[in-house]
Amino acid sequence: MGDSLYDDPSYYRLLFDRRSHDLPFYEQLAKESSGTILELGVGTGRVAIALARAGHSIVGVDSSDEMLEVLAEQLHAEPSELRGRVATTRGDARTVDLGRSFPLVLFPFNGLAHQRQQLALEQLLANVIRHLEPDGRFAFDVTVPDPALLKGATSTAPWFRHPRTGDVCRCDETASYDPATQVLTCTATIRWMEVEREPQTLRWQLRQFQPAETLRLLERAGFEVVRQETSLQDAIGYVCRTRKR
């Protein structure tokens, strides 16, 4: 077990499986589209399975074997008709080549923030364009930076059962921000309360984007924004298309 949050999908799901306020945004976009949808950073399938339940076909890409294994388990519990609507590929969103284009490419739940360096961002957006149909749409959401986290917030969950082991534990989370790189590092330290075991430490790092910066990034990459969605609580949703030349 590594020290990345994405190496322990059980804990990731404990944190985020109940997240649902972004689903109507993506469900409406899928409804407006026709054909198979590409989802980058498909993870454990929170968005993909919701779209498949609504009748859409999805190709999901993720770089984490552990997350894809959980998605496969999730799909196994679904009806065969739904399972047939979701295909997955292990790959890096910056470089994966699926050999086809899509009418709609999604990168939900702050996926852009995982591209922490400028070159990675440019590669990611160029690869999105390569996988978009000429009139296709690219949609994603970016979390609005939280001033409390940027200042170095801490929090504690004093008692819960670990979702993988079932053991009683507590978790202390810390956040630290590097303004030079615009990267927020979050660390969860899980301490076991009833068993002798080394603490589990999980980390995740996210590039922080101010809204105006996101717009500039998209413009430089060759996109024009056709819609901004501000009803996503902690994030802004963007719907883009490539600029006509």
C-alpha cells in the first residue's frame, strides 16, 4: 500500500462517494450529447456509473490500477446491460491514445488540478483536443481555492471505522500550500486506536487555479468557453469547444 490517497480507494470512497452536487451538471451535458462519452480520471466510477444508469456509454481512463479495480468491482454488482455501457482503459490522461474521437470529453471533480506543472497542463489539454470530434465539447470542474486551506488548515475525525480493515481509528488532516508552485499538499494521518500498527499516511497534491487563470489557460490551449456553471458549491464547471480556425 503506497502513501498516495489513490493507492487506497477504500478511504477515497469514504471521503468522496457521497459527493453528488456535480452530477446534474454532467448528466445534463451527457443528455445533450450523442454517442460514447470519454471520461478522464474515471476513478472508482462515481460519475461514470451515474451516467451509465441514465443510458449513456462511457469510456473511462485512469492511471491508477487500484482505482480501476474498485470500479470493476462496482460494475460487477450492476446489471449486465449497464456493465456493457462502461469500458475502461489504464492510461495517463496526458498521453493516452484511444484511436478515436468523442462528442463529449469529461474530466470531473477537479481533475485538472492533478496536472501540477505547466507542461503537464499543456499536454493534457492538447490530448483532449486530439480526442474531441470537430464540434465536440470538453467539460470539467475546478475547485475554487479555499482561503482556510491555503493558510494551512487542520482537521480531525476523532473516531471512525476504517473502510478497508473495519478497525477503529482517528484521522488528522493537514494542508500546506506552496505559493511558488500553486500546489496544495493535503496529508491524512490515520492512527489505529485498538490495534498495534504503524499509522497510515495518505497524501494528495492539487494545483490551485483562480477562475481567471483557468480561462487564460483554456484560451492559450485553443479552447473557447461556451458555458460556466457556478452552482457546484465548491467548484466552477466549464464547458468548452475548440476555437474555429
